[in-house]
Amino acid sequence: MPLAAFLLTDAPDLRRFKKALVIGATELVASRLMAVRMPWAVVNARRRIARKNAKKKGYMPSQAQLTLLSWNLLMTYVPPTIWKKMATVTKVDPIRWHIERMFKSWKSSRH
């Protein structure tokens, strides 16, 4: 079942959920998908921006896209034995990109 359909049918009253997954085309990697429902003010702002961007490009956003904008979706490969609580992942995620950019800049400066 596609994620948007699951969120509409099985998770309409949930505020957060997590699911263990195995992903990969050639090598299978154990991972976790976590979703946190966003406040309505955030959802409405996201949808307004999505509709505006879609209109500029000449299409309308799909119901699936609008549904997914209601959630923050997080995927991690960190085992649940290390990060046991979803709260840990939601706190670490915003700084993850800063950490990745820092490592990338270190790699590019080592010639």
C-alpha cells in the first residue's frame, strides 16, 4: 500500500508512527520510517506553497502529495537499540544536514 493511502486510511487519528522497513535494490538495508503529524498551521502553509508552485508549473498537486505534506517523514538506518525513542530521532534530524555538510566540506578541503 502506498504511504499516502496508508496515512489516509490507517493513520488518520495517529499523531506519530514508526515502521521497520528493509530497503534497497541490490543490497537490503534495515531501516525505520517514522512520521510525525504536523500542526494544522504548518500543514496549511505547506499546502499553500505546494499549490502555488504547482500552478506556476501548470499542474495541480495530487491528493497523495497533499496528504504527505501533513507529516514530517524521517528515515534512519540507526538501529532501535541505539536510538530507542522517536523523540531522539526527531531532535537529531534538524542538525543532521549541518553535520553532513560539515563532513562534505572537510572531504573537499583535503586535496
